[in-house]
Amino acid sequence: MIKLAIYWGGWAYFPFAVLCIWAILRAKPAVKVLASLALALTSVVAYARFIEPRRLEVHRETILLPGASETSPSIAIALFADPHIGMFGNAMPIRRIVQRINAEGVDAVFLAGDLTYHPDPEDIPEDFAALSELNAPLYAVLGNHDVGFPGDDLSDALFAMLQDTGAVVVHNRAYETEIGGKPVIVSGASDLWQRRQDFGFSSSLPADKPILLLTHNPDTALYVPDAFNYDLMLAGHTHGGQVRIPVLYKHVLPVRGPFDKERHRFETPAGERLVYVTTGTGMAGVPLRFLMPPRIDILTLHLPE
């Protein structure tokens, strides 16, 4: 109820702003100062409620996988996560995300979980129907909000929807495939908080193909067996803090490991691992984004020869 009160209560900003402007123009000097301060503060919150959540950005980055160089063959992928479709109507619509990805002409798309945030299960097929319009193959996993941590377990509805849209769900399995004409192994791990991750598939993977590991929570890197020598983990979950107030946001990141956003070089007993974290397109907790707009990551991955 509190979350919805914040969502709907945001509309009260507009009559309040009119009142503040009237006070600034007509009231006594002391009241003008108070009205100016109140207007400035509430305008920041209004920006985070009405404007920034609708600003879809694209971040581009080039990553050299282990053993690759800048002249090695490359593929282009799109990574997004945490659309959190459901409770908050100001979440970035899937159709806009799909249209922006299609404009980039990538070779594959990766969706790193938390598709939902307390939706009406009957709305799921319609809410995500636009995923079928992607011009590149889609690989997906579910996140903690999708599997009931917290909320309802929507796994069955989401698996059915993803199958209908042509996505490949890579929960605790691996697929040998080609992306952009290059041989690649796409593997995945189910949500960490669900405690059902199983990396048994990793023992039978060939050693001569680059391995991408898709999951929701980057803390998965803390639990991957040392023998599983993946080349790059793709994750979401952190939202980059979502309301990225400098210094303070670091205390609310929902991870144990040293993960925030973008590329991380993570040391393990078996050596260094690459982990890339996208900051998401939707919202959880509060219907606000501040200094962390919705984002799609376009990654150029140079593969080992």
C-alpha cells in the first residue's frame, strides 16, 4: 500500500507546485524562501517519478574475452534486466525496449531476470508480447521477483510466455549455438535466492568455445564452481542503486559481493572472472529512478581466436 501511495501520490506534486509558484510571486519574503525550497525539493522527487523512469538510454562497451585481442572476431549483444512490469505503471514498456534493441542491429539479446513486480498474472502474455518482435535470438533467465522472493512464484506463467515469444530459457543448462556466425556456448543459472542453482552441466562443456553465463544476481559469481571456467557472466539485479544518491546508494545495493554496475574483474581461487552487470529498466521498492535512468547495454564482445 505504501508503494502504491507513493506512486499515485506523486500526482499531488502538480497542484503543490502551482501553490509554491503562487507563493513565490505573491507572498511575503519569508514565505517565498520556504516556497522556493519546497518547490526545489519536490521537483527533484517529481523528476525521479515522472521523467527519469521514461528516459531509455543505451550504453555501449567493448569487452575482450580472455584470450581475445582487439583484432579478434567479435559479436554484438544487447543486455537488459529488471523491467519489473506490474505494480508501477511508469516502468519502461517492453515494446520501447524491443524497438530500441532492434535499431541497434545486434546478434543476440540477453534478458537477465526480474521481468515482473507484483503483476496480474493474466496480464503477463500481453505485457511481454513485444519480445516476439525482436530481430535477434533471445536468451533469458528469471529473477528473484519472478520466482517468489518476494511476491508470488510466477515461473510457470513466465516460462510459458517466454516459450511463446521464441526465447530460450537457460536455467541451469547450456546451449552450443552460433551468434553472429561465431560458435558460442550460452549457459545460464536460475535465481540465486531460490537456491536451486545447479552447475552440473559445466563438466561436459567443450573447452574450445567461449562460454557466456547468464544469471540474475551477480552474487552467483561467489558460488560458481572453480572448475567452471566461463568467459563472461551477464547479470542484473542491482539497478545501479536505482536512486543513485552518491555514497548512500552503495548501502542499499542488494548484493554481498563487490558488484555495482558495468564491468567487474572478480578474483576467485581459480583465477580472474569477468562479470558484467546491467542497471535495469524498471523499478522495485519505490516508483523512482534518480541519476540511474533505464538502460540497455550494447556489448561488443571480442572472442578468443
